[in-house]
Amino acid sequence: MTPPVMAAPPDHPVAAAAERRHGQGRPCVITRRASFSASHRYWLPELSAEQNLARFGACSLDPGHGHNYELIVAMGGGLDADGMVLNLSEVKHAIREQVTAQLDFRCLNQAWPEFDLSSPEGMLPTTEALALAIWRRLAPHLPLMGLRLHETEHLWADVLGDSMEAFLTIRTHFAAAHRLARPELSPEENDAIYGKCARPHGHGHNYLLEVTVRGAIDPRTGMVCDLAALQTLVDQLVVEPFDHTFLNKDVAHFATTVPTAENIALHIADLLSSPIAGLGAALHKVRLQESPNNAAEVFAEVPQLGMKPLALDVLAAA
Ligand SMILES: [Zn+2]
Ligand SMILES: [Zn+2]
């Protein structure tokens, strides 16, 4: 005979387990993607036409140009009784109401007062300034953990809180050959370690390079650093000397250091760290993708940042 079902007292383990049904209370991070198209123009009224052109290049041209933006929103919290961090329809509604319905097919300089440059508080609508403005508009409605805003597949910004700090990533590529072998070892030993990568005449890859910098957004230019200057640094210090080379022979560092993806990423971080500091930002991360199947990442400043790289990884995996 089965015993009668009786309600357990609230502090009883059975009651506690019942409350945790559907994962209630367990922490989780969710992401939601949204997109919008908008135009913008980089033009500061306190500068002359020549100064605007010199400073912002083609981005200063009248009447502006546009991008297809992609936004990724990371949110975290304990699951509710329905097994969700948040009801997705509420997430969709908040993002549409607060962001995409206001910006889609609009000119950013006019859509939000944050980007009204006739006001002294106005900021240029750069990728990082727009990401921060979106954070401030979504934060009252959603439990944000991080935002990533792609302007193009070669440029995106991350913000992780309501501060002026942002991360800006540029993506570029180069093609190079290499051979993985340690000269002090025999061919058999190198073959055992590096396999086909140790074959005597080398092989090549189309490397994808992502460089992430961290810095404070300038309250007027909306930039963590001069984007054109950052792109020039990466071109001059990495892409130009590495592209279409045999790394072991053409880049001095790899005459004595085996050019694994890890070592190439570390060397790129060493090359870029001080020059990027000279632009007023900090090199945060170098990611080098060697093939669709393998990549190396170097965090240039992890100890100071605690959990932040993990929040960025959530956005990267979305
Ligand atoms: Zn633009
Ligand atoms: Zn290789």
C-alpha cells in the first residue's frame, strides 16, 4: 500500500527540490541577436572641413554612409519557474522597442540625442559609442552582461557595463608559409611532434587576425583610439612584413622560434603592445585563426581584468 501524499514542510529537502523544478534558481547566460541598418557621418562642427577630412577620412563625407549593424545581447540570471532566464518574447520586445525600431533605416546623428553634435555633450556615432548608447537604453529593461555590436565583419565593439570603457576589434588577414620543426631535433623526432607540419619544404595558411584593444571612449569623438591609426599600425607592423612570406626565413623572430599559431599570435602581441599604448588604448587580445579548425588566442592583459574575458567569450560564441 502506498503512503498518502502529504505536503512537506517548506524547509524539508523534498520541498526544496520541488522549488528547483525546471532548473529554477540555477544561473545561466543567454544571448539574443538583432540587426538594423543605419547611416552616420563623422563631422565635428568645431573643426574645419579640412580638419574633419584629415581626422575622419571618407567617414566625414557629406551626406554620410551606412552599415548593416548586427547586435548581440548577452543576459544572465537565475532560471525562473518556467526554466528560462527571461521570456524570449520580452527580450525581443525590449530590443525592438528600445533599439532597432528607433534606429533601423535612420541616420544615427539625428535618431538619438546622444549623437547630436550641435550639443557639447554630443558624441560621434562610432561603433563603440553606439554600443555604449545601446547599453544605456537596454540596461533598465534587461539583465545585461555584455553587448557586441558589429559594424562590419571586420570591425566590432564590446561593452560590458555602463562605463566609458569599451573593447574594439579589427579583423584582417595575411597569407604565409611556415614549417614546424626544431632544428636541434632529428627528422624522425620532428615528425613525431609536428607530423605533416614538419615536412621539409613547408606549407601555407590564409591567416585571419583579430586585434582587440581596450580603452575609454572619448566623450566627443566617441572613439577608444584613432581607428585609422590602429589599422595602419596592424598593417605596417604585421600584415605588410608577414604577408606572402615564408615565416621561418623572412621574419627574423622565427629563425629561432618555431612558428606555431601560438608563437605567431604571441609575437604579434609583442609587436603591437607598445605602439597601441601609444595610441592611448591597451592591447587586450590577439586571436589568430590558422584554419577553420584551429586558432590561438593571447590575452595581453588578463590578470588585471578578472572575469571580463569570459564575458567577451560569451559574445564571441553567440
Ligand atoms: Zn561608418
Ligand atoms: Zn601550418
